Amino acid sequence: MSRPHFSCQVKTEFLPEQSQEPEGPFAFAYTVTIVNDGDVAAQLVARHWIFTDAIGHAEEVRGLAVVGHQPLLKPGERFEYTSWTRIATPLGTMQGTFFCMTEDAHAFDAAVAPLTLARPGALH
């Protein structure tokens, strides 16, 4: 039996040049690496992100593709992209899910665990 599975790693970075300090908003880049560690080819079809600032305001982003791509990944292949977001506070979180589909039309989700968005010094 085939086993579809994508793993996701995310690195975040504060973008001071895109932020409006000290009052905000605060900008962050995030680089996502998606690896097909299953045993069948599958395509990343859509994304769903939730960005939440320190006062609890959440913004959801849903859409087809990531940065204009719907990559088809064979077992062992990876896809990486970078995007960015703004939140109202210097500290917040992001989490998400990618909707994926195998070549024989079996849908599955690849989850991204919650991550911290933090301007340097915001946690201290």
C-alpha cells in the first residue's frame, strides 16, 4: 500500500527594512522546505496559513499554489520557497497546512506546527 507524506520545515526571519518600528506593523520572512518522504509522487495543491499577533488578532491566508507553483514531488524530492507576512506586534505565531494530492487522486494534508515570529529582543 502506498504511503503519501510530506514533511515541512520553516525558518523565520525578522525584516527590519519592511517593518515600521517601533509601533508596527512588523514584517517577517519565512522559508518553507517541503520534502516528499512518502513512497508515492504527490503534488502540493493549496495552502492555508494562520498568522496571529501577540494580542490575538489572527489573519488567515488560503489559496491555490505557493508563490505561483504547484510542485509535483517524487519520493525524496524537495521544494523550497520564501514568502513574507506582516503582523501588528513584534511577537506572534504562524502555523499552516498544505493540501496535497497523489497522482492517483488521494488527498492528504501536510501540517506545519506553530512557529514563533519574533523581532530580535522581543522575547526578553
